[in-house]
Amino acid sequence: MSTLMVCWSLQRNRHAAVLLTALLTLFCFSISAQQIPDSSRHIDTDSLVKLLRQATNKDRAVSIQKYQEGKMALRQEALTQDFKTTLLHAKTFLNRAPDTNAINAELSRLEHWFQIGRDGIFENKGSAQSHRNLTTSGILLNELLRKTEGRKLSIDKYEHELNNFRLRLDSLNSDSLLYYFSSDSATLMQYLATLIMLSKQVGPADSNLTQALFHARALQARTNLLQSRISASLEEINTYHRELSDHTLNREFSNLWGEIKSSRPIGEILKFSREKNQLAFWFYAQNHWGRLVLLGLLLIAATFFLNSLKKKLAEENSAPENHHGRLALRYPFLSALTIVFSIFQFMFPDPPFIFCCIFWVPAAISLTIIFRGFITRYWMIVWLMMFAQFLFASFDNLILQASRIERYYIFTFSLLGVIYGLMVLLRGRRSELREKHILWFIAFVVVLEFAATLFNLSGRYNYAKTLYVSGFVNVIIAITFLWVVRLVNETLMLASEIYKRPEKKSFYINFERVGKQAPGIFYIFLVTGWFIIFGRNFYAFKLIADPIQDFLFTERTIGQYSFSIKGIVLFFGILFIAAIVSRVVSYFASDKIPVHSSSADQRRIGLGSWILLVRIAIISMGLFLAVAAAGMPLDRITIILGALGVGVGLGLQALVSNLVSGLILAFEKPVNVGDLIEVAGKTGTIRSIGFRSSVVTSIDGSSVIIPNGDLLNGNLVNWSQGMGLRRIDLLVGVAYGTDVNALLPQINELLQANKRVLSTPTPVAFAEAFNDSSIDLKLIFWTPHPREYLSIKSEVIGQVLALFDQKGIVIPFPQRDLHIYNHPDNKQDKGSPSGG
């Protein structure tokens, strides 16, 4: 039975079965060999070995074939699975692919806008180029080039992905393993079914990929052509600009009364000018929508602040007449608009002229309403005349191609500007003028408009138009800036008078420190801004600005590190701004409580000890922004951090300990800014919690700088924690013989009658001890605020003394009774004779 079990188990393995068969055969032949003669025994044994070898070789070949087919089957399964996965990804990609019809429509719009940009320069260009048309078209074509390049990148990426799928499918389809067939019929039929299923999926996918590639390459060709055309047009525009700059004073047209060589209907000129300016405006606004939102938020904040200032004046009944001395508060929204639009227009780089008008026109209109009734009627008429000329000049600057009608337009209004300006300068009522500097700008206008008139008459159109527009535009901007300075100074003066301490409505700004007048750098900023606005009217300004930009933006390499001057300036500039903002937060949020305040209801406001966390967040954000702006590699930052770690290990343990202690103070808040504390036997108020140390203002007025580690590890008493109360223990002695039982209720009544002493907890007076010369009474009562400790204690002492005087109670001086005893022996000694 055991032999049968062994045989059955061995048969489960083919190789074992062959071995078993060979052994059994040899055993049988060995038994029979004993009965065979010796001469024939050798031949039979050789035949048997040969038969065994043939059987084992055949079985080995079959086993190897089965093994190879098994490996092939596994590889074919992986290949078909890869095929299915690739087809699935390709199908998903095609379903999410961009709409080629929409892209074609977008390219059609870009081509249409490109034709608009070419109008007046390459088509219908007339006898001379216009500086304004070249500038506006350059802005428009630059934006179109940016959009085209962006679309080209997306199309190239799309076509690259399609090619990858096609190459992947072709690679899988050409694999020889795919065409290997098994000798086993069942396995073969199963594999053929899989191939049939794959072929049904590959056909549609291949067709879709081919069609998608065809459309993508067509879009590529169309986009590349449009990109090259726009680039070539921009090069030609730059060439025209340089030629105009090199021949600025050359005659471009005949005299104003001369012959007209070529003309174009004014309607067509106005039409394409409107289209170009609209496109330039919308493109620029789309690219800077974030800054427009920020501008709106600044306008809302400024309006809120001026409104709160006006309401505060009304509450205090300190506002005089509607406008005298309070011009900034007549119309808070208009004042805020004038200030914000005038100052923050410079955060928009290289704006088109039509975009600048959204700052200048509303600010000038707001200013007109603000000082209506404030300035005299004569100067109001002068302002309105100049503002009207400003509007006419702005409208003319939006006309992009020269015409004889426009030249007459420029001549008329520039001549009127000269005449009216001279009348104001020679016969103006200067004594009624609020801002005397305006006369200098009026003289500036007269000079520019006179030059514009002469250049226009002699056929120098571009220079005449530039002088005409810049004269009236810049005089309005200059006057607006002058009044902005007045409005800002007036606002600061009123705020410093009203907000004696930082409040929420004042954005926690400490106006006592800011001052009552704008700093000198503010004036420098406005003067510089005015010169920039004036310079933008001339192409020569671009020739000066471009080399500066090249110097700032050019990449430079030192070793393996690439950098630009702009990146370095941005890095340190952002760090500097972050440090300033961090200090401003602490600067504005501190000093909210007078050091020697005696008011019981004076409470902390503002950010308190959270200032440190806010400052750390600001500086950390500034550091990351600076690194990102400078394009600094992360491995350089790792090196810096490693160097800092070495520095900490060598000698900065105390500094790091204080920094960490500052963070603990900020998070755990054992003390807060404005708390009354006692440390090292000294009492003071926490004024600020810095990175390394904190500032405590003591009662005597001195500022004590305490490292954060000492403040955290020392025995710190915080009188402002909890309910903000402080107990006073007052010890007083009365002479022996005083009726203490009658006196104590009277003292309790005295304490309860004092309004500055809290009734809860109840004040109490009791006899504490027998002293050498007095009976000690102890008075225990509570003050509502720790800062009133000394004044209330002094007041109670005075009341107790008055009660004692009224009742005839004596506070004894320390006294000691001396008793002298004479010993009898001493008397005898004194009476006996002194001798022996």
C-alpha cells in the first residue's frame, strides 16, 4: 500500500514519472539479464540505454517548449494589457482635447485684430507715419503676439501628446511578440479572440488620432504663420519709430495752408482709432485685473477712513464751516478717489494712454466738485477752461492718424491755450489764488502750446501734437498733484487731532508719530511721477528707459549661478518692504494705553502679543516672495540654512533661545502688550514683544529691555491677568486702650463708602496682632485696576487718618519703659569706707 502511495505522488510530476519508469525498466531488465547469456547481455543493455535517452530527450524538448510558450503567454498578456491601457488613455485624452473649432475662432479673432493693428501703418498709411498710431499699434501687436505665443504653446503641447500616443501605439503594434502563436489550440483560440477585440478598438482610435493630428498640425501652421507676421510687423513698427525719433524736427507734411498730397476720410480714421484704443484698453485691463481690484480696495479703505474722520468730527461738534479748513471731508468719496487715483496710478507699468485717462479724468472731475465754492469764481473759470482744453487734447491724442482737419483742430486749441494762458498770467487775480505754484504750470503750458502752434504751421505734425497734448494734460495732472498734497496734509492734521490714540477706524495708525504733514519723500514721489508722465509723450523717453530695462533684466552668470540686477533689487526690495511693513504693524499697534493711566475702564485694544506672530508671518512671506522673485535655487537656500545651523551651534544659542522664548510668549500669551507686570522687583507695562527682547516701561518712565528668555524663565507677576484686580493690605497700629471692637465697624463702613474700593470682594478690617507699642489693625480691600493701586491706597490712608483724628484715636510712636533697680549690696558698698 505504501508503495502505491509513493507511486501516485510521484506521478503528479512529469519528470518524476519519467524517472520512475526508467527505474522500473532497469529493475525488470536486471532480473531478466540474469537469465540471458553473457554474449547477448551487453547488446540488450545498450539498446535499453538508447531507448531511455530518446524518451528523456523527447520529454525534455516538450517541457522546454511548454516553458517557452508559458513565458510568451505571460509577455503577450502584459503586451495586450499595455495596449488596452494606451488605448484607454488615448480615448480619454481625445475626449478632453481642446475644441479645435473654438481655437480656429480665436485665431480668426487674432487675425482680425492684427489687421486692425496694421491699419494706418501698413495699409492706408498716408504720406507719413503717426507717433500715436505707432505707439498704440505696438502695444496692441505686442499683446496679440503674447496671446498667439500662448496659444501656440498649448497647440504644440497638444500635438506632442497626440504624437506620443501614435508612437506608442505603433511601437506596440510592431512588436513581434504580438504575432507569436501558441501550439496549444485552446490557448491559441483564446489569444486570437483577444487580438480580434484589440483590432476593433485600435481601428477607431487610430482614425481619431490621425484626424486629431491633422487638425493640430493645421492649427500649428496657422499659428506659426500668424506669429511670424506679428513679429515682422513689430520689427517694422520699431523701425518706423526709430526713423521718427531720428528725424523729429524734419518736415512731415506741407504747411498748414499748403497742398494736400493724400487724404483719408475722417470717419475711417475715427473708426479704426476707436477700435485700436478699445483693444489696447481691454487687453491691458485683462492683464492687470489684480491691480485693478487692489485699487478698488484702496479706494474703499480711504473712503471708509475719511467717512469715519468726518463722523468723529461731527460727534465732537468740532467741525467748523463745511469747507474752510475741512476741504478733504466735504465729499469723502471724491477726496479718496482723487488721492488714490493720483498716487496709485504708478503701480501700472507702461499703460496705454486711454487707460491713463481712467485715472486722470475722474480725479480732475472729483477735484472740480471738491473745491467748488472754495476757490473764487475767477479761478474756478480758469480751472474749467484748462480742464476743457485737457479733455479736447485727450480726445485728440486718441486719434491715431494725421489729417488736415486734425491739424486745424490742434492749431485752434493750441493758439487758444497760448492766448488764454497769457491773459491769466498777465491779468490774473493772483491775490485770490490758493496755490501760487499753479502759475508756473500755466506758464509751462503757454510755452508748449506756442511751440506746438509753430511746429504745426510748418508741417511738423508729430512734434506739434506731442507738445499740444502734453501741455494741457500735464498741467491738469500737476494741479491735481498739488491739491492731492493739500488733501493729504489736511487729512493727517485732522486725524492727528482727533485720533489721540490708534483705533479700529483709524486702521490702528498712530498719527502722533506719523505727523501732521506728509513726509518729504511723498513730494519727491509726486514730482518724479509727474516727470515720468510727461516723458511718456516722447519716444526719446523710451530710448532712455529701454537701456535701463535691459540693464535690469539681462541675465548674468557667475559660476553656475545666473542672476539679474532686477532679481537682486527685487530680493532686497521685498525684504526691505517686508521689514518695514513688519515694523509698521508693531509701530501702529503699540502705544495704545497711556503708561500712567488711572482710568478704571482703560482696556487693551489691538493685536497685543499677536503682533510678534504677525511680524514673523510678514517677514517669512516676504522672504519666500523675495526668493521666488529672485529665482534663487533651493539648494542655495539649503546652504544658507546649513551655515545658520553651524552659527547656532558655535555661538548663537542665547540668541536662538530668546527667539524661541519670543514665540512661546506669543503662543502661550503669559503676558500681553499693555499688561502691568512685576519682574525682578520692578513694576512696569509691557510696551512691545519683539523677536529677541521685550520692552517694559517702568513706573518711573524708563524703558527696560528684557531678553525674552529672562522674561519667560523669571518669576513674573502679571497684574493684568484674570479679572484685572489687585488686593491692598494696609497695616495700621493704634494705642493700647483703644476700643478696637467699636473702631473696626467704622473702618469697614469707611471702606465700603469709598467708590473706588470694590464692594466685591468685601473689604474687611480686623485686629491682627499685639505689637510692642500698639495693637495692629489690618485693612484688606480690592482695587478695580492694578494701575490704580497707589492712588487708592493713598486715598484710604488719608480717610483713615481723618477718622482717627475725628475719634481721637492715637497712633502711638514706638516706646519702651526703662525700670532701674538698686541692689541692697550695692548700697552697702557705697556707704562703707573705701579702705581696707
